[in-house]
Amino acid sequence: MLFNSFSYLFFLGIAVSIIWLCPQKKRVYLMGMASVLFYSMWRWEFVFLVIFSAIVDFWAAGRIARSNNGLSRKILLGLSLGINLGLLVFFKYTYFLCDNLSLLPGLWGGSPSWDGWKTFHIVLPLGISFYTFQTISYTIDAYRGSGKTTDDFLVFLTYVSFWPQLVAGPILRASEMIPQLEKPGSISLSDAASGIQRVVIGLFKKVVIADNLAGIVDASFSRYFTHFTAIDVWVVAILFGFQIYLDFSGYSDIAIGSARLAGVRIPENFNWPYMALSPREFWQRWHISLSSWIRDYLYLPLTGQQFKARSSGGLGMAVSDETSRRTWALFLTWLMMGLWHGAAWKFAVWGVHHACFVYIFRRLPILQALPERRPILAWLITFLVCMAGWIPFRAESFDQMLAMYAKILNPFLYDLSHRAVYGPHYFRAFLLTVAFIGIHRISRWDFERRFGSYLPEGGRLVVIAIMSAAILIYLKPVEQFIYFQF
Amino acid sequence: MMKTLKARDIAILLGLFLGGGLFALSVHQTADFSPEDAALGPFTVARDAVFEGLPVIFRNGDGMGKAREVFRSRLQERKQLALWLGASHLYSINNYHPGEEIAVYHANKKARERSSPISYLGIGLPNGNLNEFLAIFLHLREAGLLPTWLIIGVVYDDLREPGIRPKVRKLAPGLDLAGGKGLGVGGGNLHGKTDGLERDREKGSAIEDTPQERLEKLVVGELEKGWVTFASRHRLSAFINWKLRTHIFSVGEAFRKMGNPAKRVPPVPLDLKQWNEGALDEILRIAREDEIEVVLYKAPHPQVAGPFYHIRKRYDGFFEQLENRCGSEGIHYLDIETLVPLEYWMFGTAIDPWHFQEKGHRLLAEAIDSAMQNIEEKDKNALQ
């Protein structure tokens, strides 16, 4: 089900009302039912895939937790990983693998022999990358003895399929969710108000700003890029940078708000990422639950470090440690992170782009010291590095990505007189950057100390009223959330 | 559930209700706003025209059933129907005053005054490309409605328009789009320029063919039935986008002055130009097959001092090629780029580069009908 729709608000209203009215102990079952209904509003047949994945990990993790036999624990873990990753690879990477394998004969002078795979029609199940990571973490945590397992399958199924985070995260750990599902707390009116506020903010980001940027970004990346100057490329990269941020953080806001309305608290997924002062810090602020997952289940094991067991902190918090000098782990981790986003080499390039800059910042003392000595310069460099990273992420093809990278690296193309992007788009990019910085500054003010309690709440009322009115005007399920494709 | 409410909670809940009120009030305040007029620019309005009791202009692919009726009725009157296809310049008047009429109306009037059997029927598509004109032409042909004349206004800038808008595509479902597949939605650049004024109406749904789509239709349908204001929200979104474009984002136009204004608009992409030229080939081929006389004209453009809005060389090159082709294939060609003087494009000190005042419409009608008269006379002489 798509969040940016009236049907979702209708669903949310009914689901939350029933959950509130229901006895606390039974609430988890209603949440589970609501989640299955939510998912079936996309394609009901794929509900069985979620349930199958949940059955495999519930069974494997339960057996692992009860077993003392090292070999059988390893076999069970391998089985769980094999099935989960097998499903993910089949649904998400079959085309990619076949496409690349079919090129292999060409390397030895032959011609691609078989392209029958192109006739397969594989539908990518919504949210498979997210719920697969969630179920995998449950089994691995059981193997490590660090996570909480449950004996109640319906609780586990609700953890895997909990509707606010099912299709695009945040990717949650069992230790964060299962206790809340097993012993739900009471829901206060304050929880409800906070939940509503987050849903309103999320919808505003998505339907009012991100969706209105989508048309401009789509047109820029699909057609005119051959005529772009270097500055044009920067402008469209910045526009996309804000579109994807507002789209995905908007989704996360709606997810967090919806969960809060159902009495569940889920951790933050974004923390003003474009205010980071280094690429490493960016990864403490962007898609925090994914980068924390990658940290605990890929990067730290590769570097031999002690894993953490929470979906916060991000990947950036780990890479500055002394033991993380194993450069290959850094590049491999970000390569995998890139490929997780999509089955295309351009996503791998996006990952490697970030790994390169994390590496450069780590190796050059002058850059290491920059956040403290010259914070504005550090911010500017990081901002541009992150925005340039969006070029491969959004490019329609590998060729387009190379052409756009080539433009920003060509000093002779920094020319305003030959620009091909409309002036108002330049202004939009500027306005979004300034607004982002401005809102970040304002969010750090201590309003109560400055203005007392009434004025800030009056301001909140006005902002919520304007946002709600704008949502009523623009809400229409025209644009998917960008991260749904992953 | 705890029943205590803090000031913060009250602000949130009250804000939600006030938002609903603000929405209703805003919709009410914009009751007279026309999104179509806004898309044309701040000084220009779209106009309908009725001649001898029948509409003579159809816009944006709407009302094609009525257009077919008018077509048939004119054929029954034994009139020679001149189908006139063009972009928004066909139906929009800059600096409009009540009682003013568009070019198609004036051309009909001129034809009657000289007792010509020609009857003009205009179909205007905002930012319409040649593939969309082909779709309209094929649609009428499929219905057995063959015009005697086909007049097409060629706007260079619209060669960049990708795809065919769904409304027009539905008119000619069998149309082979060839290179146009995946090129986007017709009028897309119009929507880009106007901040998606009607983009959401043209674009498909992200929940197509899912159970959610049925639920969404049900919920929105019920909301629209029970809350009249809600049904008008599209008008309000268009109004806000228009205001943002003309009052906020127009500041960005200042960037234009920072460079060479000769490249004020992005160049027309080659693949789209070729795709649209292919559509013109197809129109001319069918017209030849059906013995329809074709008149192509280079659409009027304001002659502003200083650099041109496009790369002049490419612009001239395209029309020179078109003129040569018309000459060799016996197609009538009119170069009326400079027909409308600059003052007829102006509203105060502002220039609308695409739409002229009623005086410009009269000049256009005069130019087209005179050309038609010349052709009629030449044909008569040839017969004698």
C-alpha cells in the first residue's frame, strides 16, 4: 500500500482506532492482521512470500537458540541465509546476473549465446530487500546469542511484517521491536498527537515538495543532459539530492508516525544528512537503519570488530576505528551497500563513490581536521561530494552517468552562458539548500527558553494547519516512493 | 489511554482541523481561477469560438465527439472543410477584451465574406507536437472524416515535446509510436515550465491495477460526493503552482541575464526533432494518399530586439529545409514568422512570446484565408 494516498489515511484511521479499542495483550494480533491486509493491497499473492520467509527464520532461529551443537547451529544459520538470500537474489538480481553472464562469452571473442532469459517475467516483491534483512538479522542475532527470540510465531510475523516499516524500512532489530509487541505499553493522547504530527510532516515532505520536484528531475535526467554545462549537472544533482531525501525521509516520518499511533516506537532513520561535515558523518545521518545493519552484519565482521546490536548510529560510526584500516572491507561494504539499492552497476558506482571519499577523508590529515578548523568548508565539500554521488544513483544508464561525471570534472564546462537548465530550477536548488540549512538551525533553538511556551505552540499550530491544507490539496498517489523499487 | 492533553498536543490537533478550514477557504477564494489560462501565462486567456451556431475550435483533445459532429455537419452542408491544427496560439488571446475573437473565427468570417465554400475547424493542443497532430488527424480519418484542406501551424519549440498525452493517445490507439515509445507524456515540457499544473492529471497512477487503486477511488469518490470543496482541489493546486511560478520561482529568471540569452531555452533534442519530423512525413503521406491539400505555416514569433530565443542557425535551418521540401512536393508553405508586430504580443511592458492579441489573430486569419484564396484561384485556373 502506498502511504501517499487517501486510502492509506483511511486504512490508518481504522487500523489505529481498532488497535486503541482492543485489549493491550491482543493488540499484536490486530497489528499482524492489519499488516497482512496492508501488504495485500499491493499484490495479495506475495503475502505468502513474507509469511514463508518469516516461517523459515522463526523455525531456524528457534532451533539455533535451543541448540548447543555448534555444527547444527551453523547448518541452520546457513540454511536460513541460503533461503533468504536465495529469494532476494532470485527476485532482485536474476536479470542483472543473466545480463552480465551473457556478456562473458564476448570476453573471449565469442558472441552472447543465449538471451532467452529476457523472456522471464519476474516481479520484484515490494519491500523484499527490507524484510529479508530484518529476518536475516533475527537469525544471526540468535546465532550470536545477542538478540531476543520469541516463541510466539504471530509476534514474530508481526515484527517482520509490521506495516509502517514493511516496504521501505526502517530496518528494525528484534530486540527493539519484539519486547514492544509482546508487552505493549499504553497509548497516550500525546503519543497520538506526536504520531499525527510525524505523519503530517512526512506527507508534506513527500506530496508537496518531493513529488513536485519529481517532474523536473525526471525531465532533466531523461533528456537534456547532453547539453548540460557542469553547473547544470550540479543543479540537477542537488535537485535530485533533495527529492530523494524528502521522499525517503518523508516515508520514514510517516512510518515512525504510524507506528507511534499504534503504540510502537521505532528509531529515527535520518538526522539532517546534508549537514554532515564529512562523508563518514553523512553515513551516521543517512538511512541510519540500513547503514547500521550493514555495519553490524557486514563491515564489522569483515574487519574483525565487535558488532553492535541496534539500528542506530549508522555505518559512519564504525569506520574511524583503529582496526578499520582494512581498506578492502571499506570498499566491499560500500559496494554491497550500492548493489543492495539496485541490480545495476551504477548503484555499485554510487557505493564506491562514497567509499572513495570516506577513504580520502580518512587518509588525508588536512581533511580530517577540516570539520574542526573550517566547518563551513568541510560542510561545503561534504555537501558537494554527497550530491555528486547522486549522479550515478539517478542516472538512466551507465553512459549517462559517465557523461555527467565527465562534465563536472571538466573545468571548461563551468560556464553559465551556455547553461541548458531553466533559470527557475537553479533558484529551486538554491532555495532548497538555504531552506534546509535554515530549518536545521531553527530546529536547534530552545524555543521555550526564548519565547515561553505559548508562542512556539502557536507556531506549531500554524505550521501544522498549513501543512495539512497543502496535503489535502496535493495528496494523490501519482509518484511511488523512490525506495520502493529497492 | 491517558486523557491529559498538553499545549503541544492541542496545537497539533487544532492545527489539523484548522488545516481543513484553511483548505476549504482557499478553494473558495480561487473559484474563478482557470488552470488552463494560467498555463498560458499571466496575461493570456483561452477562448472558445462559435461561428454560424457551431463551435469552430476544440482545445487540448477535449470534446472530440462534438468536433466530429461539427465536421459531419459541415460536410453535409457541402462545405470544403479546412482542418486547422496548431498549438495554443490557435485559441488563446493575449490582453483579452470581451467580444474579441480568435483567428479561426475570423478566417471563417473572411471565407463567408468572399463566398468561399471553405469552413475552418481548429483543433489546438497546448505545446502540441506533430505526433499529436498525427493522432488527431488519424482519429478523424478513422471516423471517415476527411478534410479538403489540412492547415498545420509549425512551432519550432514544440518539436522538443516528448510523447503523446494520454487524452490524445486514446483517440488513435492504433498509432504506431515507433521512436516515441518511452519518450514521456505529450505536453510534458509545458508541464515542466508550469510546475506540473496538470501533470498529475496526465500522469498515470502509481497504484494502477492494485486493490489499493479500487480503495483509493472509493475513498476519494465518497469524499468528493460528500464534500464539494474537496472535488475542486485540483484547481487550488494549479493556482498555488501558478503563483509560485510567477511570484517566487520567476526570481530564478534573473539567472538568464547572467549569460548569453541566445541560449535561453535548452536546444531541441535531436531524437525528438527526428521523431516529430517522422510524424510530419506520415501526415503528408496520408494527405497525399487521400488527396488532401496541405498548408504548412511557420508560426508567428515576436521580433524582439536582441538575441533570438533559440539557436537561430538551427531554427532557420529547420524551416529552410521544410520550405524546400514543400516546394519540391507541391505543399503550400507560408512563412509568417514576422507577420504579427511586436506590440501585438505585449501586455504593458511584458511580452508573451507564444500568444498574441486579437489584432494578431486577425492578421493570422487574413494570412491563412488569403493564402487559401490564392490556392483556390490557382486551382480554378488550372482546371480551366
